[in-house]
Amino acid sequence: MSAIALQGSRIMVVGGASLVGSATVEALLARGAAQVVIYDNLSFDGEANIAHLKDDPRVRILAGDVLKLHQLLPATEGLDGIVHLAAFMTLNFDRDPWGGIDVNIRGLQNVLEACRANRVRKLVFASSNAVYGYGPGVKGDLVETTPFHAAGAPPAAILYGASKIMGEQLCRDAHRRHGLDYVVLRYSTVYGERQHYRAANALYIVETHDAIKRGERPKVIGDGSETKHFVYVGDLARANCMALEAPATDIALNASGPAPVATLELVRLVAELAGRPDLAPELVPPDPNKVRLTSGGAFAIVHAAAKEAIGWEPQVDMREGLRRLLAWRDGAG
């Protein structure tokens, strides 16, 4: 049986000092976990993200590297489950592709080996809608069987998507060889409290908010019709918990927000929520030197399979999620 009762459990969140990681730790504690281990190299402002958790006696913080199996092996002893989040994203891949390949592929393989050696009961692996690719072929409803599209996309984006495809297959292989139970969650673009500047698509939100706070017109690349599909970080944290709790195994599921949004609509919504609807968006041409994740038309990342397999569906719509994010950013500033 691959279901884990979180009440009284011991769970590790690899990459637990991240945006999704810190929210997942909060959700696990709320569900009664006896101990949550945060395993993270504490880069990228990680310590600030978990400052509010460090005094909780149920939280154990381990500064560790996924590329060092000798650190992972003792850290994973006695665990019921692991949520694996540590990864390079597209912008990091653009700066250091070899580092991204190491972390996203070898790092996951080390976690899988630690699960095998210490008989961890279940793994939740954070994949991405990047497994569907980018460019003109990405349109319509994206479901779990949609193929990968690479034509016309920047190399960093394809490297990132390919690393997630390999990660999913490594999980499948571990299940086949060693019986490791796992659920893959294919996140759409994440946003929410403790938002950073390292996610290419979420930059639309934070850069728009920054411009508005300076009294400047926010910029929209192109004509504003390009589609994005976001998911609120709290919804993803809940999905991670439900994937551990459900009997589902050996499966990959989309985890997306309630509905996609056009970039022009998104920017206008941020301006409205920031109290400056008078700052009309400025349409600008794409910068060929800047990594952008584009699609060929309107698309939606369908999450019906997640509801069927683990009982999950998103609860926070774009307006409410943005309201929470902007309130946090204004308070943090």
C-alpha cells in the first residue's frame, strides 16, 4: 500500500527552503507530521524562506547537497516519504547548463538511491509542464500524454524540459527495479508568497509589480495574447501532501491552476490589485537576448487526472492568488 498517513509521519522535503518547499513544509506540519526534515543547500535566499520554521521542534534543517550521496544516505534514514523539489530552472540552465544537468538528473538519481537503500516508502517528484516543450507545437489542452515539442524554443528551456522528462523516467525505473512507490506532479508556473526572480514566466508578475511601484507603465512582450498557466504555491503544497497520502503510484499528473491567463490580462490584473489601473500596459517587442518561454497559441494544462488519482484540484484562482502575493510583497518591502 503506497498511501502514507501524514499524522505522526517523518517526511523529508529536498529543496525545502524554496518557494514550494517552504509552503510544503507548512502543509505537512498542518497535517500532523511528527517531523519534517528540510534538506537544502540554503542558496538563493533559502534561509530567509524558512526563518519562520526554524524554531518549530518538529522541523529539522539539514544543509546538504543532492550531488553528495554520502550526505543523503544518513539524512534519509527512518523516513516515511520524500518530496523532491531541488532543481535548476530554465534561467539557471541558461547560465550553467552542465550544473543544471548534474542537479536535475544526478541529484534525483542520488535521492532515488537513498530511497532504495533506506526503504523510504514513497517519493513525490516535482516535474513541470516543461515536459510538453515550448514553441508553436504547444497549444490546446495539454494532458499527461501530450508529446514534447522543441522546435523554435531556446536551448535552456529545452534542456530544462528534457531534464524533467529524464527525471520522470528515472522514477519509473526505480519503481520497476526496486518497487519504489512514487507520484510525479507536473507543476505549471508557480507563484505566491516568498516569490523569487528565478522563474522565467513568474517574472511577468514580479517585474510588473516592481514597475507599478515605481510609477512606471508595465511592459507586455508582444501583443499580450500569449497564454500562461499559473498555479498558486499553496495549492501545490497541498498537492504534494495529497500525493503522499493517496494510494496512487507509478503515475505522472498535471498540477495546474484553475485556468490559463493571457499576459495582457495578467498585467492589467496586477495593476488593478496594486491600485494603479491607470498605468496602461506598454506593448514591447521581444528581446532576442533574453530567455522567454513562449507558446504558439492558447493552451491549458488539464488537471482532471490529478483529481481522479489523488483527489486534488486547485482552489485559489488567479485574482486571489495575486492578491495574496502582492500583499506579501508589500509587507516584505
